Amino acid sequence: MMLTERLQDMADRIRDGQRRSLARAITLIESSRQDHREQAKTLLEELVSATGGAIRVGISGTPGVGKSTFIEAFGQHLTEQGLKVAVLAVDPSSKRTGGSILGDKTRMEFLARDPNAFIRPSPSGGTLGGVARRTRETMLLTEAAGFDVVLVETVGVGQSETTVAEMVDIFCLLLAPGGGDELQGIKRGVMELADLVIINKADGDLLPAARRAATEYRGALGLMRPKTPHWTPRVRMASAVKGTGISEVWRDITRFREDMTAAGALDTLRSEQARSWMWQELTDTLIHALTRDPNVAKALPDWERQVMAGTATPGAAADALREMFMGRVDGSATQD
């Protein structure tokens, strides 16, 4: 698709940092309409040369850990230093409407009014990992608009957090003290993804528990193999309410970026993420096309019925539908 005058104007405005155009572009990217998808692809191709400059930070954590409160305090700390911060807050989706349930923007009212911050709540749409399908593209748009730091907040631990870890530079796991046996509340796989573990709510009566939790997690991380030889995961205590530990968290993040960049590992990480993204897009595109093929759409209910009844194996059904899609056969399910 050619770059129309309207899309060129939108791209220029985004590069100038105009929020309204950025918000419109994100809406365009999140649309499932085919014509909008084509326009979004063309827009991103125009802007891609202006992307890649931000520090990409993923933040996840257990329910009730205070992710939004922490992100607001952390974001304000960054904007006070003159940095521009974009927050991509991915909310759980309503199964009835598909819309966001929690409304992170309303839970970060002070940061939302900050002229150097941009908050975009997006429904996860049930996407595995709690990340909206178009979060990667939205992240590129915010970078093109000149934001220095992009924070991606996920729905929370419990789904495949690999999704967010594969799109950010550093993955931060936010935990709360006072939950009994701390290590029992977190899956080992999520811990292995973490580049930085942050014990939030480390203040008042919870401070002793926070110290114990920090010690436990340091011990646990010491038994795990680091994701990269260029960085050893760290544990920090912080209090979003008191504002303590926030500057130390930012120092760790910048140190991570410096160490990874100096070793050439950050470029390698992003290259691998881009390749993974390409394959995910290819998979999604093929599934979208397959399920909308007239022959497949007609045969699919019959194959589903047989698989559910146990008269056909999932493998046989998948092979038949794939061959039908590729034009090798033109009939529906033949098993009974």
C-alpha cells in the first residue's frame, strides 16, 4: 500500500511528538479491519527508521503487588529527570465486550497528567502472556514519537510471561512481602525470566518481611542460570508509597543497558526478538487466512465435531484442513 497524504501527515506529526496523532495511530494499529491493518503496516514502515532509541522495560508481578502504584512513582521519577515515559498498560479484557476492565490510566492519575508521560491502556484480548497482540507495534510508535523509556505492564503472573520478556530489553518482576513462603508463590519459570526482582511495599511493618523476602530471592536467583553472561539478576527493595528504592531501580536498569550495549548483547537480543516477532506474525497471519478460507470454514465444524467425539485425531484433522487450504483437496471431513 502506498503512503497516502493522510498517513504521511500522521507520520510527520508522530515524529514531532504530537500525542493526538500518536493515540490515533495506536487505535489504527489495534483495529482488526483489514484496510486498517494495511494502513498500519504502511505507517510503521514509514516510521521504523525513527524507532529503537528507547529503553524497553517489562514489568510484571503477582496480583495486589501494586504494579500501577509502582509504575506511577517510577514514571514520575523519570519525568522529573527530563525523560519522556510511555506506559503501555495491558488490562484484562471483558469477555462480553472485549474492553479493558481495570482502566490503568485512572489508577495513575498523577502520571496521566504529566506532560512528559503518555499512558495507553489496552485490553489484552485474552492474548497469552497478558500482552495485547499489537503491543510491539505500539511500542515502536511511542519510540518514533520520541519517548525515552517504554514501560510495558502485563496483566500479571499466571500466564506465559515469556511474551513480554521477548519484546523488552529488561524484564522486572515485582513482588510483595508478607505472603508467607515467598518462593512458593512464584513459578520457577517466571523467576528465570527476571533480570531484576523488585520487592515492593518495603516500608513500615512490612519492612522486616521485605528484607527476608529479598534474602530468599537472592538465594533462589543464585541457583538459577542467568539468561545472559553479561548480567547477573539483582534483587531490590522499594516502596512506591514512600518513594524509596526507586532511584536504585532506575540505576540498575541503566546499568543493565550499559553492560548489554558494551558487550554487543543488546543488539543481538533485539535481533532475536525481531525474528521471533516475524514468526509470530507469520503464524497469526496464516491462521487468520486459513480460518477464513471458504472450504476450510465449511469443513471446520465437521472436523471439530469428530475430534471432540473421538472419531478423528487432532493430527488427522489438522492435516486435512491444511491440505484443503493449500488446494490439494476440496472435500470436508471424511472420517465418521
